[in-house]
Amino acid sequence: MMSVVRVEKVSKDYRLGEQLVRAVNNISISIEPGVFLAISGPSGSGKTSLLNLIGCIDRPTLGEIYINEQSVRGMTDNQLAALRLRSIGFIFQTFNLLPVLSAAENIEYPLLQRTDLSPAERHERVDHFLDVVGLSDRKSNRPNQLSGGQRQRVAIARALAGSPSIVLADEPTANLDKATGVSILQLMKKINEQLKTTFIFSTHDARVVALADRLVQVEDGKLQGLGIRRDGDWVISRARASDTAPNKAPAN
Ligand code: ADP
Ligand code: MG
């Protein structure tokens, strides 16, 4: 089956003074379209580094990333920016909304770079996704006039407005109280089911993992296990260097 994201023997090194930190260590995963995938692992395990590589915000030190089966290695920074604009939506732990813009303007902001959309089409998308996240009555509010959960809803609408095939969310519930965090994840899950958008999110929260249908476990930069949900239960296969797919059936 075609994969929406393929990570092949990818490593990422950061230089920290004299030291070289291998934040991602020889990870290979293949992600099917339409999944609701959690990357889990303790703090410092490489979740953000891996998401930044998948999101083409960062380039791997070693290995290959494919988005919709196209290698991104040879792409220029401008080509990567164009790919992100068309194919990838981002949701952040700290929402990353522009404080001087209203909810509607925040959602519209990335669309302003889309020369293929008329102003009328942009506004139609803004109104549609405000409705999807249940904030039609808050469109004129600035971020500081919204609760944390509402801000994250604006960020979800912003991520979806470009009709990406992939939405990446780095610990999207980390700055929310438990109940709000769960409702944000449930909203993401509903959108995943209705629009078939692939969601890839990182978390160290078991309640968030519980809503996923695919699981990538990382520790110390390495792949530890790949999980697929079958009849409500996780089937986890321990990762070996040769594993390539989180949806591979366990050998039994
Ligand atoms: P997580 O998101 O799971 O907490 P990160 O991907 O942020 O993990 O970090 C993985 C490792 O890489 C950590 O040891 C972290 O200190 C290191 N690291 C992350 N970003 C940088 C950077 N820009 N420079 C140097 N080291 C970094
Ligand atoms: Mg992180």
C-alpha cells in the first residue's frame, strides 16, 4: 500500500557545544493514509525531532524521508516550503497563534500565501473550518479573549484550512487541563474520521495514546515498538532494525 509518510533509516544529530547528540537514531516507519497515529515516549526521547523531520521543517543527518512517496532530499528550501504549505498542517503545544489577529484572521493567515485561492475561497474555508471546530461565534475574538481549548481549536482549524493530507501535532494537549485535552483529541479524531486526514501527534500522556489507532514508541532516539489497534486492543510488535511499518502484523 502507498504510504503518506515514509521514514527510512533516519538519524538526526544536533551539535551541543563539543558534544554530538543523536536525537533520532536509525528510525524507519511507514505511515498509511488516514491513520490517527501517536508517537509516544518520555521527555527527551526524540518526539519533536522526529516530527520536525516528518514535517520537513528539518533535514535528516542520515536517511531518507518520503512524503506521498516523493523523496524530499533533493528539494530546495523553497520547494520544501511549498510542500509544507500544500500537504502538511501543524498544531503546536503552545498554539502559536498571532496575538494581534482574530480567530478568523489566524486561520486565514497561511492561506494568504496560496495564490491559487481567491479571497472568496479563503473566506469560505475560514468560515467552514470555524464551524468544524465549533467556533463560528468566536471568529472576531483575539487569542487572549479565548480559553486554551478554544485557542487550540483555532490552531486545528488553521492546520486544516489548507486541506493538507497530513496534520502534525507536537504534544497538542500538553498545555491544556485533562478534560480539555481529551476533548481536543476527540475533535481531532472526529476530523480524522470524517475528512480522512492523516494525524500524527506526539504525547507522553496515556489518555492521549488511548485515542490513537497506530502507535510509534520511541526512547532515547530509537524505535522501541510499533502498535496497531485490533478490536480495541493494542498489538505491539517490538521494533527491530529491519522493521519498516507500524501496521505490520505481528509474527505469531
Ligand atoms: P522530545 O520531544 O521527545 O522531548 P526532543 O526531540 O525535543 O525530544 O529532543 C531529543 C534530544 O535531542 C534531547 O536530548 C534534546 O536535548 C536534544 N535536542 C533537541 N533539539 C536540540 C537542538 N536544537 N540542539 C541540541 N540538542 C537538541
Ligand atoms: Mg518535544
